[in-house]
Amino acid sequence: MLSSKSTQSSLFIGGLDIGGTKMAAIVADRSGPLARVVEPTAKTGTEYAPAEQALRLLKDACAKAGVPFEELDTVGVSSCGPFIRQQGKIRLAAPNICGGIARRGELPNDWMSVPLEEVLRRHFVQVVIRNDCVAALTAERAFGNLQGVDDCAYVTWSTGIGFGLCVDGHLLHGKNGNAGHAGHMLMTDQSSAQCGCGNYGDVEALVSGYNLEARCDRPPAELFDAARAGDPQGRAVIAEAAKWFGRALFNVTAALDIERFVIGGAIWHHHGEWLEPMVMSELCTRLPALTNGVSLSSPGLDSLVTDIGALHLVMPEDWPNEWRARKPWQQLQES
Amino acid sequence: MLSSKSTQSSLFIGGLDIGGTKMAAIVADRSGPLARVVEPTAKTGTEYAPAEQALRLLKDACAKAGVPFEELDTVGVSSCGPFIRQQGKIRLAAPNICGGIARRGELPNDWMSVPLEEVLRRHFVQVVIRNDCVAALTAERAFGNLQGVDDCAYVTWSTGIGFGLCVDGHLLHGKNGNAGHAGHMLMTDQSSAQCGCGNYGDVEALVSGYNLEARCDRPPAELFDAARAGDPQGRAVIAEAAKWFGRALFNVTAALDIERFVIGGAIWHHHGEWLEPMVMSELCTRLPALTNGVSLSSPGLDSLVTDIGALHLVMPEDWPNEWRARKPWQQLQES
């Protein structure tokens, strides 16, 4: 959040949610989100394409909301990572977007990194860029199911696996803002499943939607439907994935003495209730001094958690109380 | 550190370093450490035995230093964990001390936990208890090789494996002060090596001195000597251990975006220089956005790092500058 002093002239704020699959832009004022637009993330052309797409989507969101684009001077960004810095400015070095560093080699570009901050700073006075799971975590701490929980994590189980981490009430950033890439923790040396980062047998390689699809040759939705209907092969694959995911949550709990995980992402959104006992049996049967009382929950902000997280990064400090009371994101969710 | 106001009457401070193998007590004044005594950690009798031993060792250290015990009212403790709380007071639930929770079952007691804080508070006005690796980390940040490094970790590779973690300049504690138990991160499901906590295939089970000895049926010192002399079986065991240790450092780097690790403990102390290339080849060949520039180092405080860490927890705030300039621990190291 920005202090109200520094942004008292901002009537509108923008939010960007940049993922490996889709990009969303959202415009809000004090009353709540006004409009949201979404598109598949640009992956062709020059390395400037994603940042230029971000600008265009913000313009589209402004047009949809009836807000003059030139009045928007403040943007919060929740983005997939990792980040690197060049001349002090954040660039995305995300293997899901940049073909030059993706070791799986199916992306239609050879980008090594995407100049995000450089482009946004040409157009906006205030730009705050955070890892998408860190932004989601701030939203859940402000408005959702992590209010008042000082030792907590946001986890996404979706196309990829990411974490936002908070210990002792302190959001973890790290030397380049890349804390939370625990989806790349190595879990076994006995797997041929490869992650976009090149690792074999990391959490993402073992459980992400992308990898489940690659290994089973059918979309995760089909795989889960079959497993839940009793298909033994599908059930074995999912049980294995739930095991690794539970072990990843245990590893993070052991390392950080976490109290509560909020889990988002498409896979948990659709199947979390069914997966939870399998995940908990790996997490809470170990090291009771650390795992006793650890709980899992879905995001209070539902599928808008990273969008609202992006807005929260740049929100004037007198807005959140009103938003907490009125929950204005619900309107957007229903529209 | 305590503010000078709260301890301006303390001429002397005590430090306790409680490990699964040995316990050390140290007494210091503004000029530096005055005396240190050490014994094998008590593991028989009632669950009060370790805390009573701690008191006795502090008395012995006072006697050795010519300090009246009754003038000691402030004690810092660096202890193996994990910790649990009963009536708000810290008890050690350490599988290396408490036979009732050790799943390997060779300890001569059935303690579930050790009432440490309760006993110490009966005798001292100020008691600060931290995980030993967290205390070591504060010492290295104050006096050693982590000065000015905001994203860093202290790791011990010894009988067990423990971490102290610092991100964005913030020391991580967690809901019960147990952050840093990353030695219990699960690394494989293909190992029969069991940790004292019950886990199979966690970092400690795979690489700790205790487990190397159990698996190879000879003390780590012999195993390392044989390996370094070219014994192929010994070399294979150590190469495997170095692989898992390097992967554990990678996992912590991925989760927390760490910049520098200081590695202590007997194994690294004696063999770190030889192990480092093997460890680095697992750490720095992955995910360059996170691992580029990550470095390893030995403790600047050498084998006294946890003792000085215990003292630093309760040190009046005007002492560290003097200690940094004069390095008074060197005298103790040489004595």
C-alpha cells in the first residue's frame, strides 16, 4: 500500500495480473474495481510485446470503465517470475513466457527476459511490481482468509506452482524479489518429469497442471474427472501429485514454521475439497511441533485474488477499510 | 540484543549453547567472554535434568571466571529444537534429547519435552531462547561473515542439520520460533535413511553425521579420511551426501532468494573446502535468476559461533561495536 499522502491525487489505480497463460488488467477507484479485461499473454514479436500488451489492456480497461487513460498514473503489477534487474529495473525472466530460457522449447520466441518496469515507468508515475503469489498473499492478508495470521503462505496450484510467503508478519521478498519460488524445490531425483526451469523432479514438474497434462496426454480437467469417477490410473496419478504437493507444504512448514496456507489456482479451485485429505496426510503426520494446527483454506477473494493483490500493492491507505467492509470485488466476480 | 536501558545494571551476561551432543555455558562482560565450560548433554533422570545441568554449568563458568553467580541475571540461550510452548513458556521438543519423541529409540529417557524456560526464569530476570542456528545467524550478522547481507542463512552440517534464516534483513522466527527446521525438508521418497524426527529421506536423514555413521558403520571422521584418500565406496557416500546438501541449499535459495550461506558444524569445518565444489554444482547450475552470485562461506566466529550467538541475544546494545573492533572471542578460541 502507498501512504495516502503520496497518492492523494490518484482517483484511479490500475492493476495488472501477468501469468504464463493470460494477462488481466483492472481499473479501480475508491469504490472498488470498475472494469477488467483479459487476454492470452503475448508471446510473439519482440521482447517488448508483453509490456505493450499490458499498456493496451490497461487502456481497454479504462475505456470499458469510462476512465480517461491519461488520468491513470499508478499501477500495481502481480506477475509470474522470476525477476531479474537491469539498470535497477525489473525484467521478467519467466520460463513460461521467455522462449530463450525455457528449457522445454515450445515457446514461439527467443526472449531471455521481458522489459516490464522500463516500459511501465515511461507511462506511469508509480509502479510496484511483485511476484503474483506475493501480491495474492497481500490481498488475502488485507481482505481474505489470512487476516491476522502472521505466519502464512499463499500457494497456487495451477499451470505452474508458486508461493507467497509471510513470516512474523513480514512479507518475504529476497535479494531480487524472488522469494517464494518454492515451486522449484527439488523433491526427488527419481523422476523424468521436467519443469520449464530445466529441473527434473521439482514440485512444479511433479504436480503442475502443465506437467500432469504432458504426462497423461489429456487436460487436467479430464484427468481429475476420470480420477474422481474412479478410474484407477487417473486416481494413481492424482494421488501421487497430491503426495508431492503435501510434501512441498510440509517442506515449507518445516523451513518457515507456517500456520496457515491459502491455496488458489484452477486445480485447487475445482478439486481442493477432494484433494485436501490426501495433502494433509503428508503434511500433518510429520514433526508435530511444527505441523500441529496447520490449516489449509481457499482464497477469500476467490479467482480475483491476484488481480485484487495487484491493486492492493498501490492502494491509498484509506481504501482498504472501506473495501473490507463492502467487498466490492464481489460485484466483478458476479459480472 | 536488549536495549541498553533495560540492562544497564547488568555487568555480566550468560550464554548457553544446548545441543544434542554437548552443552556449553559461557559468561561475559563488556570486555568479552570470561570463561566457558562444556559437558555432554544430560539425557538421564527426569525431564528437568538438562535445565538443571544448564544452571550448574553457568555456576561453573561463573566460578571459573571469578564472577559471583548471584550477579548473573541475564541469559541468552541457543538451543537445538524444535520448541513447543506450555503456559507460554518454551520447552525443547528435540528428538536428539527427548527419548519420548525420538523415533529411533536409542535415548535413555522417555521425555516428551524439556522444561527449559520455566527453570531458567526461576533464576534469571531476562531469558531469551532461540534456535541454535538462529542465534548463530545473529552472531554472524553482528560480528562474522554475514555483516551487511540482508538475505542470508546459517547452516550447520554436523550431527544434525539446521538452518537459521534471514530475509530482507528480518530474522525468521515463525509461529513457535521454529523457522529454520529446513533440515527436515523431504528430499526423496526412495531412501531408507530415517531421521530422528521419524521422516525417511529428509536432509538430515540423508547427510547428517549421525546418519552417515549409522549407514557406513564408522565415524564420519574416518569416512571422510577414507574418501579423501581415494576409497571409492567412501567417496560415493560423500558425493551422494554433498549432492543432497547442495540440493537442500538450492531448495532454500528457491524458496527465499538467499544471497549467502554461512556453513558451520564439524563436517563443514573439517571438509568444507573439499565439499564446496560438489555442493555448488547442485546449487548454482539451476534457475540462474535465483542462484547467480549465491556464495558459501565458513563462520567468521569459527567454532564459537553458537556460543557468541547466545550472548548476542542478550547483549546490551553498546557492546557489539566494541566487540566488532576487538574480536574478544579470539582469546577464548585460542585458550
